[in-house]
Amino acid sequence: MLYILNFFICLIAAGLYLAMALGLGFRVIYDRPTFWVRYLTWFFSTPLLLLDLGFLGRTSLPITGSLIGANAYMMATGFVAAITPKPMNYIWYIVSCGAFLATLYLLVQPYRVEAEQKHPRSRRVFKKLLTVHVVLWTLYPVVWILASTGFNILSQGYETMGYTLLDIASKVGFGFLSLNSLRQLEQANEAPARLYQSSSVV
């Protein structure tokens, strides 16, 4: 399951950059160059990233549904912020950030607690996963507010570079990290069984 999820996450991201390379998914909205296709691909890829975490933590359905719902609302309001004229777009940006904070809370509290209860030997694994995930996802709204959608401090080139590096790290890099975490979880779960077999032999 984890390999399938990571495959489609990377496939969706690859489709984004193919569309951008072909000059698709781009519009000038209120004198701002806007790659609306980014939001479309994020809307489909970010739930898969959350399912990645849910699979590793064996997360219950209510927590998983809450995470995906808060994330979908964050993406939808973020897109509205990107296509709304200033300064009204800052209102939608704040609303989107509120949904983002709700997503972070769900990850660092109920998700983490439930994952550690089900994997008591692997708390460090989830601490690393969540730290990387939270840091990378937090940088997205930072780029947004510094780019032409916000304070216009970053040029379009730096904005594109920022999102590209974040996409590589949060999708490809996080995919490798999640697969490595799966291996560590399997090893931690196998350790008690090996210990039991050794004691039975003795």
C-alpha cells in the first residue's frame, strides 16, 4: 500500500511539472501570474501523503477523515486566496492558514498519540516523520505570502524554485522517508517475536 501511495504522489507531481513545462495551467489573474494547476495537483496529492502517515500509524477512520477534510478545506481556501484581488485575498489566506493549523494539531496530537499507542517501540520514528512533515508543509504558506500572491518580495523565478524544491522534498524525499520508517516499524514489531522464540528455545 505504501509503495502504491508514493507512486501516485510522484506521478501527480510529475504531471504538474509536465503541464507547467508545456505552458498549461497558467493564467494572469489580477496582474499576478498564477499557476492554478499547482492547487489542482496539491488537492489530489496531499491527501495521499496523509494516507501515507495514516497507513504507518494505523490511524483510526475518524482521525484520518478529519485530517483529509481539514486539508481539503485548506487547499480550497488557498486557491480562492490565489485568485482573489488584494487585499481581500489576505482574508482567505488567513482562513486557509487556520485550516492548516487545524491539520497540524490533528497530526501532532490525536494522530501522534494514537500512533505511539499502537507502536510503543517506535516513538522516535513518528517524531522524525512528523517533524519533517510539519517543517516542509509550513514552508508552503511562507513562500505563498512572500511571492506575488502576497507581499511580492520573491520574483516569479524564486517562487517557482521554492515550490519546486518543496515539492521534491515533501513528495519524493518524504516518500523515501516513509518507506524507511515502514522498515523500522517492521523491525521493531519483529523484535519481540524473535525474543519470544529465543526464550522458548531456552
